[in-house]
Amino acid sequence: MHAINALLFYPYLYLLLFLIKLASSATKTTTQMTLTIPISFNMFSMINILVISMGLISQPAETLSFEPPQNISDRFRNDSQAIDLASTDYGHIIQTKSAAVFYPTSIDDIRSLILFANDNSSRIGIGARGQGHSVRGQCMTDNGVVVNMTNLMNQQKTGLAGIIISQSPALGSYADVGGEQLWIDVLTETLKHGLSPVSWTDYLYLSVGGTLSNAGISGQTFRFGPQISNVYELDVITGKGDFVTCSTDKSPELFYAVLGGLGQFGIITRARIALQPAPKRVKWVRMLYNDFSAFSQDQERLISMNGIQEKDGADYIEGFVLMRQGPLDISFYPLSDQPKIVSLVTQYGIIYCIELVKYYDNSTQNSVDKDLQVLVQGLRFVHGFHFEKDVEYIRFLNRVHYDELILRKQGFWDVPHPWLNLFLPRSQISDFDSGIFKDIFLKQSITTGLIIIYPMNKNKWNDKMSTAIPDEDIFYTVAFLHSSGIQDWEAYDAVNKQVLGFCEKNGIVVKQYLPHYETQGDWINHFGSKWTNFQKMKANFDPNNILSPGQRIFS
């Protein structure tokens, strides 16, 4: 080691070792089945920042490992700052070092990159990165090129979609939106016109191209379908470098393949999204249950009123699981009611919550309370545990961001997220409750993050699209949204494997959402009857297997 570098390095090393020792002493370990709970995420964040500042994750490369085309050579970066950003994601579990990060200034730049990768003698994997909200390295590429799609947001060039609101006799109102745009910006812009998309994700600081490459689900899905069911048209750059405008009528094979296609067939550069008149405010209700059968049956009753023009039904249905061992997030509820909620959870060990939302505007503000009363009449929640808020539409849709701001301030946001998101059939949801929620989490006192559970209607999904879902008219999504310290994410991962192992042993047919599998055999099982067509589309649109290697489907 160079003498000057050594003088700089060793003080950092001793500080790092001191912080690790201090962090270790500040960690409380309980029994074998109870996970290690870090006292302070801030300490680990300090270590992470220190490691990055020391350049232990990656060092700036002097030259690229390939010779880029002259017309886009200045779009590549391989300095440590760029590489480190592209080498991790929201999951903070996988770290994969790319050869370079590509900062496009136009759609043509991306096309030139893909054409170059196809012509290169050595294979160059290309991963499109929006907000990097994957949790298992899906947006990364090992020694390949990560495309920083957000750079397009900074460009003021013709040919970029941005966010453009239009109307036509055939489609009504719609928005042409760049794949790099964030859903929060789509919401903000469309609201200026009194309009809004109809299907959302719970978190809005995600890219349009990213969610459409998966499905895009939330509490509106039972009624309007996932986000991929609300797209009229796409612009896509395929894995062969072709720029294609596709829809159900134009290049339909590509259109259906790309929607929910996990980035395997092309990079979405524009989406034409359906819009409807936006409501002004919402009635936001939560109801608590101590019986799973009543909870699930009431959810299914609520999603049965699912016509797009439905006036009497709910506009959003989700659900949560609250457990005695916590942690309990009861911030939604009035302070005066929080003690009795804690007491209820403590008494029963596990409580289920239905979250229901009813939209309204000036024309329905005088009738919404009555409509809501009719909607909840006969539901079997615990008496006295019905809670309601009245908030602006944008406040409700952007609700997770407010939690994000708090978590960022506390140092709890940029931590490992060993998530597990599942789809499973309605016929097996009771077995899942008794075997997973009660026999694994409750009996073994496993602490967990937020657990979301709610049903959806299969007829709101287009089976021609790539997303794999259960083959029943009603199926559930269950999401274990764990957050952990740097040192204990593997304990949560072990619990995830226990969940999957129980399902496999007991014949509960689950499909992962935001999937992560270790073998191609697992992927074949995941896609089931769709696998043959999925392979065919890969051969048609990305024959050299360039796109999205981080998904590890074909590699």
C-alpha cells in the first residue's frame, strides 16, 4: 500500500472496527426463534457510509472493460460514486458490481447502447434502473451496464414523453408518460386537469416502467385490475435494439410480453395510461377482527362489488395482520383509542384489519357517509373497533411517503429489506393463516414488519400478460415487508424460507410477486403454463439474453 494511502486508510480502519464493536455491543439477542433486533440502525448506517467512503465496495476504474461507440461514449460513468449507487438496491441485501453506469440523454441513446451490446464480441448485460426499488438485485447487472433511467427526467429534448395529458373519442382521457417518470409526478400532473390514473401501488416514488414490468398492485386492483391492465399503448426498445410502438392491436405479442415481463423483452420508454375524473377526498376506514374467517369473508364480500362504474362499492380494499409480539404500528388510530387496540392485540395474540376507502367529490359529499354506512353494514368486525378518517385524495394515495420521511429521519429507511411477496389461491388462505400466521409467527414469537393481506379478482387481470397468478377466480396477496439491521437480515430470510417450505410441504400453491428464485427450474414452476411462451418471447425480442440479467431467469 502506498505510504500516503496507508496514512489515510488506517485511521478509517480503526474507526470502522470501533464502530462495529460498538454496534455489536448495542445489539440485543433473544431466544433462538426470536430475531436479533438492532438497537440503532443509525450506527449501522454510519458503518455503511464509512465503508463506502473508504471505497471498500468498489474502486473507480481507470478504463472501461469495453470500447463504447463514439456517439455515446460520454454517457458512460465508472467512477466509484456511480458504480456504488448501481451496485445496491432498496433491499440492501445483494451487491453486484457493474462495469459502468449509462446516463442516457435520449431514447436513441438507449437504442444505441443495446445495438452495441448485440454487436459486441463479449456479452454485455444491460439492466434498466429506475428508482432501484427491487429487493434482490433485480435491477443490477454483474460486470455489465446499468442504465440510469432517471437521467431522462433531466433532459429537455423532443422525443421524450415526459407527462402529456390528452383525450380522444376512442380512449377518453389518457396520459403519455415516460418510463422513467415517477407515479407521484404522474398523479400531481394529472390532478391539475382534474384527472387521475385508476390503479396504483402503495408507494408512489416508483418509476412507471418499473411497476409495469412487474404488475403494479394496491387496494384498487380488485376493481380496476393491476396497473398493467390500465395501459393502452407502449413504446419499447427491445433486446435487439428495435424501437417498437405496441398495443393490443399493434405488435400485440410484445405488448403482452413486456407488461409484467420483468424487463426480459424490452425497456419501456413510454406508456399510455388510462385516466378518469379524480375525486377530491376519501373516507379512510379501518376495522379490526379477531376471527380470520370473518375477516376474509368480509374482504371477499367487499371486493364482489367491483364494476368499474360501481357506485355503491368500495374504491380500495386492503388488510393487515397485527401480532402480540409486535412491533405494532397504531399511528393511524386516535391516541385515546390506542391503549384499547394494544389490549385487544395482547388478548388475542393476532388481530386482522380491513382497510377500506370510499372516494368522493363535490357531487357526492352529501351522500358519502350514508353510502359508507350501507357498505359496512353487516360486517363482522369487533364491536367498537371501527375507525375513520377524512383526508384529501392525494394525501391518501401518498400515505407511505409520509411514513418514509419519518423512517428516513430515524435512519430506518436505507436498511436491509428481506421482503417476501406472495400470491396464493382463495381456497388455501385459511390453511395459510393457521399454518403461517398462527403456527409459525405467533407461536414462535417471531417479530416482523408490516404484513399486508387482501384478495383480488382474477377477471381483472389479462392472462395474455406475463405476470404469473394463481388459477382461481379470487386469489390473495400476502406481503411480509420485513426491515432489519445489517447483521440480521438472514434471520428474516430464514423465516421466509420456512414460510415457503410450509407451503410446499402442505400443497399451498404460491406464486411470488416481485419474484426471486435460485434456479431455472423454480422459474419454470413459477410461470407454469406461461413458461413456453415466455421462452419464445425471449428468443424473439432478446435472443442474445442481454436485458435484465439481475432477474437470473436465463442465466
